[in-house]
Amino acid sequence: MAPGAKVVHFSNEDDDQFIIHDNKHASKRRRVQNGVHEREADQPNDRLESSRPKAPTQKQEKDLQRRKQELFEFRKNLPVFTARDQIIKGVQENETVVIVGETGSGKTTQIPQFLLECGIGSPGRGAIAVTQPRRVAATSLAKRVAEEVGTTLGYRVGYTVRFDDTSSQHTMIKYLTDGMLLRELLSDKLLLRYSVVMLDEAHERTLRTDMLFGMVKEIQQTRKEMVQRGEKNVCELKIVVMSATLDAEKFSEYFNGARIMYVSGRLFPVKVYNTIEPQSDYLDAALVTIFQIHMRRPKGDILVFLTGQEEIETLTALLTEYAGQLPSNVQALLPCPLFAALPPAQQQKVFEPAPHNTRKVVLATNIAETSITISGIRYVIDCGVAKVRGFNAKIGVESLLVHPISKSSARQRMGRAGREAAGFCYRLYTEPSFGSLEENTIPEIKRCNLAAAVLNLKAAGVNDVLHFDYMDRPSRTSLSRALEQLYSLSAIDDKGTLTQEGNQMAEFPLDPVFSKVLIQSQQYECTSEVISIISLLSVDSVFFTPPDKRDNVAEAKKRFVHPDGDHLTLLNVLKSYWEVKGDKEWCRENFINMRNIKIVLDVRNQLIQFCTRMGIVSSTSAGNETDNILKSFLSGFFQNTALLQPDGTYKSVVGGQTISIHPGSSMFGKRVEAIMYNELVFTTKQYVRGVSTVQGAWLPMAAPKYFGNSKLASTTTT
Ligand code: CDP
Ligand code: MG
């Protein structure tokens, strides 16, 4: 077996002992950093132009019907199928229904079809919207359901995610990210194109789903009153809330005592193992556990929960390397990564059965916890952490943190092993650690920056955001923080009313901070460069880092370094890539991740098209390009700045904390008057990543409303 040496014991060892051997190659691989920039939902990497789907041709129709028939055999056996009539009746008789069912029971794929078949969704009344917190889930579910319905994707069944609208006026079942439904609200304030809104994965309590709860509840009331007044072309709005966990009372209470329906799922027993010792490096522990399952356990695929793209890619590379060294009498091992930014064709691989005599290892983010069901899984490896967005409302700092999951999440992860037969779950943490986990995940609205949410609410016509009907009310401090930030971005005026610029910012498929940067770049005549840099920031890294080549990669990176920091260094990478016309050999030599560069180019194209539509000319800088680009970014990121102190440390302008430049930054070890950064990462220290140099004198210009007071003065005096 590839990895071997020290051992770590698992508990619950009533059959044979389960031991993790230490990975002797661990030292070669530097610890994967926390807090990488990844957006699960709405990762912008797809087409903007909708492909205007047409009705299937006669020949297509034949194939579609055959496939539909095939799938029907499978559908019939799903747990929700037996409850079909009750579900239809439930939705017909109630304006809001909460449906709870085990992951994989068929809620997301089947219930929209039931509601279409019985006419609750119809061309006359309106389509069925099904929201998903994640982009990958929305697209893959739509594909599946299109096949089940027997239609081409985008015709009767489609999806809408950021930068990719595969739906048409014929679409009756539409899967969309919760963010996209919020966006649709801007142009269709009463969601009149829908007769049913299904809020799926409600237990996840993402910020956007929480906002939708309040919005659709109000819309439902308004539409009911319109129907009662006898207004034409309006029907009542049905709301279906779907959740994989049992805490449905809270949803029911919020929706005025909505009816709760339980779908009994199938779940086979899962044997849980915890490590006896805490693991200092869960990635190595996962690697070793995979091989031990592979060598010692019967058939069945493995699902590994990790936190993000970078980790998944690292482990995929290691697995591929070791799998190649397996003895010929052992079955093959096939790693299958699954994360938001993965190209659709590769995502599809996860769902395909493993080839003969091969064990599939799915390496996934928590997308596989409840949104997506993968068949064939019998072993789950749970690292016990996930990447979550955090926000300290007092000091106004947002961060992506790797954070312990809740007990409820851990149980969901475990459940993935017992869908088709009895399974095994290996928790890479101790039993007492499990005991100390929070019972449930804290709703995102309680822990993230609300600026984007508040902007969205305002643009949708909710002016009084303090008194909005939240299921869990965010703290007054974090709401005030958001209002303050929007005010300093000039998105709202001093009365809290949306400005024209704010309106424009709400229309951008970007965080308000980035929208501001883009809008501001017109004034500095560097829109083209700014678009490129924003696109480059949409992927984890444009470099590929083989675990054993860290030094060579660091060497390669140096070739692109720009003295002013990471923003321009990134731009240099893209410029060089263009100079060599994306030459493969050049990419290999420079450790350029071609797949991520393709995503960057795609996002860039989408943003250019978007700007054209919004009337923003994508000009190229003529004068002092460097300063202009940095000034544009500063107009959005003025809160992410820090000033050099006499002792050589940096102190953040907001909150006045001591921060350090991340060793991975081109600015590491440099002393400049002031820095601007993309993100703050808490590990052993408060690190900042994506760092560039700025001039202190630019700050008041970048955000006059923000720096109008004495903030700057108070930070410089240590
Ligand atoms: O929403 P819920 O978790 O209750 O289940 P679902 O997403 O509707 O999935 C029902 C079944 O369809 C699962 O057993 C999946 O394995 C299957 N499915 C699939 O084979 N391919 C997809 N792209 C989506 C679902
Ligand atoms: Mg589902």
C-alpha cells in the first residue's frame, strides 16, 4: 500500500480494528490553506446568453420517450412516489406545505413533476420554480428531470444560474439558485410567472433562502388579496418548503402554521467510526483511510467530504498517483472530484457508475451532504469541517473560514453511506469532538455580511430592512453595518433610499463591492483590466500545485510578479497566457491551471457582455494603468485596507487589528505605506490574501463618505 508508517486508531472496532496509518508523504505537502475563495452557489463560469431552446425534433422525440420510459421504472421505486396523491392533495388544499424527507427519497426531482402533472403548474397559471442553494445542484437536477419528463433541457424543464440561463418561455419546471430567484424578483416583483415556488434545501438556511422566505411570504399574501379583489391574470402563489432534516416546526410556524408532510425514506444502518486521537491533518488521514478501505473492505464506492476545490484537487492528485501503484490483483481506484467550479462534463462523471472492477472515490464539498445523491456509495469519510462564511459585525470584517460542522450535518453525511445498503462512516475526529459540535448549523443570515442582501431587499422594494419579516432576525449591529457599507459605496443615500448607482449595482451578478469596482473603473478608464482581474479572482488559483513540486511552482510564480502586488501579478499571468496564445507546453512549464484559466476567460466574456448591456464601455487604460486599476479596486475594497506601523506590522483601517501578509502573496515581506486586500483568513494569525500596494492619500478619495471622519487618523497613531 502506498502510504504507511505511524498508526491512528478508530473507535467502534467491534469487528476488526480500523487503523489509519500515517502518510509518509505528508511532509512533502504543505498544509492546505484555509479560507480559499470559493462560492458554492453562483460560481460564475457559464454562458450568459440563453441558448433559446427549441421543441425537440421528431427523431429526438423518439429517443427522449425511450429514455423517459427507462427512467420511469426507477422513479416508481422512489419513496415519494407512493406519497404522490397525498402530496398533490396537500398542495392543492394548502397555500403552504412543508415537506420533510430523507435525502434521496425523490423530493427535488419528483415533486415538481407531480405538481405539473396535476395542473398546479401550467402554462395558464404559471411555472414551477425550484430553488437550490448551489449552482451545481440546480444544473444537474434540471438535466435529470428533463430526461425524466422526456424533454430537451431548456424546453419544458430548464435551469437558471448566474451567467447561464437554460430556460425558455415554454419552461414549466425551472431549477434555479436562490440568488437567481432573488434577481428575478427585481423585474417580476410578484413572481407572476410562477404558480408555485419550491424552496428546497430549506434546512441549510442560506442567506438567500432566508431572504426568499420573507419575500415569498409577502408575495403570497399580496397575490391572495389580488385574487380576492377579483383581479385578472393573477393566481394564488403556492409555497412548498422542502427540507432533509426533521426540524420542520420552525418553518411551519413561520408560514402561519403550514401543513407538514413527512415522506418516509429508506435508510440502512450505518456503522460509525471515530478516530481515537484527534487528527492534525485530515487530508492525510482521509488519504490513508481511503486506501485502507480499498484494500480491506468489500465493494462499494467511497464519498469523502472536504472543504473546497484546492483540497479536493490536492487529494485527487495524490490518489491518482498512488492508485497507479496498486498491485495488479487489486481492483482499480477512480477519483472523482465534485465542487462548484468543476466543468459540467466532469461533474457528470460523478453520477456515472464506476467501470468494471473499479472503486469510485468521490471527493466532494458539502454539496453532497443533501443537495445531490450519488448512487453506489457505501463508505463515507467525514473530515468534520466545512467552509463557512463568517462576519464580525462589530468590526465589519468578512471571512471564509473552515469551521466544524454541526451534529445535524455530521448525521447527514453519515446517512449518505446507507442509501442502498448497510454502510460505514469514518469520522476523522474523536467521539468527544462530535459531542462538542453545535446541534444545528447557525443560519447564514446570523453570520455573514448583509450588504448584498440589504441591497437586494432594497432593490426589490423592501425599504425598511430593519423590520422585514425574517425567520431569524439578524442582529441590529450587522444590519446597521450593511447599511453603513452601502452608504459608503454610494448605493444608498443618507435616508437609506437606493441611489441610481445602487440600482445599477443590484443588477450586476456580483457582490456590491465588486460591482462598485467595475462601475468605478469607467472613470479610471481601465474597465477591461478590471474585468480581467475580477474574473481571475473568481477561481481558487490560476496555478496548479502538484504536492511534490511546491518549490518549482513558487519559482514559476516569481516570473509573473508585479511590484505593486497580487492584483497586477494576476493580470500579468493572463497577459502572458495571451502572448503565447495559451500554448500547452508553456502552461505546463509554468504550472498554469488551464482548466481554471478557461473558466476565467469564460467569466470574463460574460462580464464584458453584461457591461455592454448595461452601457458600460470596456475601455483600456491609456495613462497610469497600474494606479488606475488599483484606485478602481480601492473604491470597493476601501474597508479592506491596512497601514504600515512604525514596528513594521500592518494595522487594519477598519477595526485596527494587527494583520500579516500571507506567505503566498507576492507582497509577503514587503513594507509599503498602505495595502489593500481581498480577503482576511484566520489561521494561526490574521492573514490577508490578494494584497496590493496603495497610497494612503488615495483612501479619502476612494470613499469620501467613509473616510470623512477621523478613522484614518486614529489608525495611524499606534
Ligand atoms: O431531493 P431528494 O434528496 O429527496 O432526492 P432527489 O434529488 O429527487 O433524488 C432522487 C433520486 O434520483 C436519487 O436516488 C438519485 O440517485 C437520483 N438522481 C440521479 O440518479 N441523477 C440525478 N442527476 C439526480 C437524482
Ligand atoms: Mg433534494
